[in-house]
Amino acid sequence: MLRRLAFVVLALLIAGGAAFWLLTMPRPLSAAVLPEGKGDPAKGELLFWAGGCASCHAAPGSKGDDRLKLAGGEAIASPFGTFHAPNISPDKTNGIGNWTTLDFVNAMKLGLGPQGQHLYPAFPYTSYQRMPIGDLVDLKAFLDTLPAVATANQPHELPFPFSVRRGVALWKLLYLDDQTFEPDPSKSDEINRGAYLVNGPGHCNECHTPRSAIGGLDRSRALAGAPDPSGKGTIPNITPGKGGIGDWSADEIANFLETGMTPDFDSVGGTMVEVQENMAKLPASDRAAIAAYLKDLAPIDSGT
């Protein structure tokens, strides 16, 4: 009897292991998805600032042209451990200089590294997946023009079981849908542009939307504010609901993104400082589009 029970347990373990292995296998995109021709670095630069790439991937405290030296190193605290933003400069040893355009697209759309390794979602590919592949090709073209920096990457500081990278694939089954942004035909071009910037490259949901116990975005409360993942305070509601920015006009929102000044003449603070500085580099029409989209959102009250 005991022998039979041991056999059953062993069989279940083998079956479970096989199921885990199959479910977590990387399934990268093929080169057939790439558009013909090279990317446009000028368009890529706009996406670079919209995405705030320098905020995590430039050396902490860097200013001016040093913001374009993407040596990595920003520590990202979370309930699951501390992540360290990697070097994404064109350095061939420590950065992404040896990545192909397809490697880059797979990282941004599917959270997969060049060897098929699952990337941790501290890298916000749950938002970047909304970006069309053509935009990602343009962004890679711009990154390739930046200075190569030889700074080595720092390892993440994660306890078990979060240190088991293969397990990230199970998380992706719940929270990664590989859906590209599609304009809403019932909305204006301006609102659709804002929706794309907010939900795609701008990845505003990654901070302003609350998360489940396992770190997935609760999209039923999109942009309604969330606890700061570092454990220090909260990130505000940016919907028109109670506790949000319903009292702000579209012009006031756009002005805040350009200047960092609130309607009551306070100034931006905390981690939003760098976000605002990045947004200030966008065309005025894009800041206006973001404002129009936020004003058009369904109101969600804070803390409800």
C-alpha cells in the first residue's frame, strides 16, 4: 500500500513538473512581425521621453546629458524584494548593444530576454505591450544612438520563491495579454492619443493603479491611486473621481505636465518630479492629449 502511494505521489510530482515546464516555456515573437526598413530615431526619442526610460535606467542623480547614459542602477523597492534597473546603453558587454531589434521587441511586448529568460515585471512590459511594434522599432533605433556605458549590472535582491525567474511565466498568464492599443472610434483623435500615451509608453497605470496580492494591476480601479510599492505613502488618484483631479481643468493638467506647478501653485514632488520633467520634453499637443484623456475618464473615488 505504501509503495503504491509513493508511486502515485511520484507520478503526480512528475506530471506537475512537466505541466510547469510546458506552461512556463518562453514563446517569443518571430522576425516576421517586424516592419520593413529601419526605425526612425527622431520618433523614438519622443517615445523615450514619454516612457521615462532615463528615470530608471540613468544613474541615480544624473543631470543634463548624463541622463542619456543609461548605465542602470536605480533601486526599485517592492513587497517582493529590491530590483535594480539594468544597463540598457548600447554597450555590448553590459548593455543591450548585442540585442537585435527582435530581441528588444520581445522584451517590451512579452517580457522575454534574448535567451528566452522571463523578465521581472518591475520592468513595466504590462504597459509597453500596448505599443505597436513599429513604435518599438523606432525606440530601439533611438537607444542605439546613445552613449555606450560599461557599467556592470547589479543583481536583484529577491527572496525565494520570487528568485525563481521561471515562475514569472505563471504570473504572465494572469496579467500579460499581448494586446496592442487600439483607438476607440467613439473618441476624438486627441483623446485616443492621450489614451495611448498614458496606457502604453507612459505606463501611468504601473504606479497609479492598485495591485493584487501577487502584484498584478487591478484594472477595475485603473489610475484611481495606489499604495507606494516602496511602502512610503500613496500615489494619487488621477481620475476625475473624489480625491482625484476632477477639479483640475484640462489646461491645468497640461500646464502641470509642462511646468510642475499645480493649480494651487504648489510644485510637483517625489518620484513625480522626473515624470513631469520627461513629459515637459513632449510636444504641447501630447500633453494636451494626456489631459483630455484624463478628463474623459470615468470617475473613481479614492479609497472606495
